[in-house]
Amino acid sequence: MRRTRQPTLIGWREWVGLPELGVQMLKAKIDTGARSSALHAWDIRPFDRDGCEWIAFQLHPMQRDNHVIVDCEARVVGERRIRSSSGTLETRYAIETLMAFGDARRRIEVTLTNRDEMGFRLLLGRTALRRRAIIDPSRSFLITRRLSQ
């Protein structure tokens, strides 16, 4: 018998980890208006590894701190046409990575884009949270509080 996991109550912003990318904690904005998720990335360089398309990129995991730089590599799962919050269409590389979300782990797809002008380095769209979370938009960091208790 398959055990069904109950959705986790989360706030409009939460701390998550991206362990496969070497990021222990990253502040994420939960955005149910966005279907896809977006990760702040720059110096994006596609390359070939064993006949598959990969991407090397850098990211700043901390908001308002460009001193900490994480070098990352991931296999490309595709390119996505995304309409930005300003209404502009942009083609972005998409990768799949593991997200640590409280005590849960889940593979998610994220697109890579420069989010320097945005307040959060990671935007989690509804696809990444589907059947996993219930959002209380009046609260923040509910998972972090539960972990520290």
C-alpha cells in the first residue's frame, strides 16, 4: 500500500536547500501565480558531457550579498519560453535538481535567469509545490520555525 503524504503548511516565503547545487539554504518566494520556478543564475555556459547538454553557471545564494558565489553544473532538461513579470518573453534553460524543503526532498524543475533586480534568489512556482504544500499567505518561514523547535 502506498502511503500518502499530507501537504505541509508553508508561508509566502521559506528557506529551502538545493543540495545537488551545493546550496544549503536559500530564501525562496512562494508564487502560486507562476507555473514554473526560477533560480537566480549568471555566467551561464552550455557545454556537452557524454553526448548530453549540460550547463555551468554561478549563483549568489544570499539576498543582497554578491560576495558569496556558488559554481554549479547541471544537465539541461530543456529550454522554456517564459513570460517575465514585466511581460517580456524570454527563453531560459531548464534544469532538474533536488529541493530540500523542511524534512521533505523533491525533484523540481527550475529555469535559470538573472534575478539581480528581484528580491528573492529563488521563486517557487505552483508546479514545484503541487500536492506538497498548503500556503498561508499571511505567514513566513513556517518550516524553519518547525525545524528549530
